Amino acid sequence: MGAEESYLQEKSKAVTKTVPQNEFGKIIEELQKLQTYKKKELVIDRAQMRKIALPLIKTPKIEFSRFNVKFASGGRDERVVDLGGPTREFFTLLLDDFKNYFRGREYEHELSTLFIVNSYLKDYIDKINAADSQEELNRTIGEDTERFMDNCGWSCTDMVTLDNRLYYVQTLLQWDLVDKRSASLNEIKLGLNCLQFLDKVKQLPEFEHLLLVRSKRVTTAQFIKEKLTPQVHLLTTGNADEEKAKKFTLKCLDDLEDKEASRLFQFITGLDDVPTYDFSMEVDFNKTHKKSKLPEAVTCIQKLLIPLGNKTILEFYSSFGIALNFGRIGFDENI
């Protein structure tokens, strides 16, 4: 952000000017009068702050309860009476833990080659992902007539290898989809926030269907089967584990139902809606973590990595069930 002050800094100054410092005590007293619910007794292990705190703050009307905090070290409670110090430490540690959620580049976890309109860049990324050897990868990089590497911010001293090519692809996506358009995106945000439009949309989700084009009906079991089954058939197997995993995957796809298909699409692509244009998804064995029992997905290139660690079809089905339940976090609960 450079020398410019953030919105929060400006807002903080405005609040400080509006409410004199000696008035904050009165405000806190008024807030405490609202805390009429039963006091919550908390025993906190500092090493498991997030595990304990997240279910707590999701409890309905938790803001109406006061806390009595005790810390535990090595399984033993610390002999401290909570007169305010432990509670302040709890919220301080919780805030520090939450900061980790906001680190990293904006949008990075949602970037996908599905959003690229530059056909040259799309072909370039496809060739990078398809390269089977370092020589083939070097040849693709050398044929970069559009100078993508020079413009995207990738260090000229860092060689693109088979191991780090995914990071290079993510850098290309960040540059093409966000960095080049940052000024326009900021203007769109300012425009949409006029008269608190964005806040109103969040409060009234029923307007979403009027404002956004949705294609949810396309995400059916038949749709996913048509996309993935041919890709699985094309997989070449080099050992018994891969042969077994391929057989399990085909059986899993054959038994797929519409609701499961919708979640599988979310898991592979990171998207809630199917794009309006034709696209493809990739499938491969997870050769990097051969003992892994859970499927993985590289959402930026829509690739499903099939696990090789499951010994039975029941283990395989169970592993996909776990992955799909976690992969749908953040999506509509009714799906």
C-alpha cells in the first residue's frame, strides 16, 4: 500500500475523533450490561488455540456471554484467577492466529485457467503442464514469443522445473487475471460499494439469482462422467497400485450421483458454477505422495490427483467422501 493509509487506519482515526478516549469506558460498561447469558468457562491450550476458539465463536449469541479463561500447559491448568489478564491474552493470541488467514496474495486460491481469455497464454500453460521432461519444459519456455515470463514477475534467475512449474503457473495466473487489471478491479469495487450496494447484496442473498448468471443445473453426474471417465481410461498404469486405483476410480465414477458430482466439481475446480463455455478437467495418479489415501486437486488447472494408498474399494470410497466434505467448505450448504 506504500505511503497511503489503509481504510482501517482512516476509520480508526475517525472513531477516535468521534468518541473521546475517556468515553470508551462508558461504552464498555454499556456493552457489558448486554452480556446477560451464562458465563463460559474456557480451558485453553495455547498450542490448540484455533481448534478451541473457532467452534466457540460460531456458537449462536456467544457475544452475550462473558468468559472465564484458564490456560493449560502440558495438560495442567495454570493457577491463575481470571481478573481480565487471561481473557485479554486469549483474545490477543486468537487475533494473532487469525492474521494467518489474511496473509498471501488476494484471489490466489481462486485463480483458474478457466478464466483466461488469452488463447496464447492458455496454450502456453497447457504445454507447461503437459511436459513430461525437463527438456520438453525448457523447449516450451524457450518458445515463449509473447514474453510471458518477462512480464509476469517471475525472477529471471529462477529456472522453471518440473517440481516448481505449478508455482510458475500460479504466477502467470496472478499476473494475467489480477495484476494487469488491479486498477480496473479497484474501480469496480468502488463503484459497486456506492450506496453500500455490496453490503446490501450480502444481506439479501435472494437477489443473487437476479444479479448473477447461474448454471448450477449443468453439474450433474452425467456431466462429470463425460468429463472424467475418458481421462481415467487414458491413464497408463505402471504398477499394481496404479492399476487398482484406476479400477476403483472408474467404479466410483460409475456409481456417482448428482449431489456427489456437484461436490466433486467444486473439489476439482474450486468453482461453484460450471462455465458457460466448454472446458476440460485432468486426471492423474498422485505419484508425489504415493502412500496418501486422500485425493488431491490442483484447482488452478482443474486436475484431480488419484490416491494410491487405498487397499480396498471401501477405503477408496471413504477417502473421497472425506475429501468432498472438506472440499465443499465455503460453498452453499444446500448443495
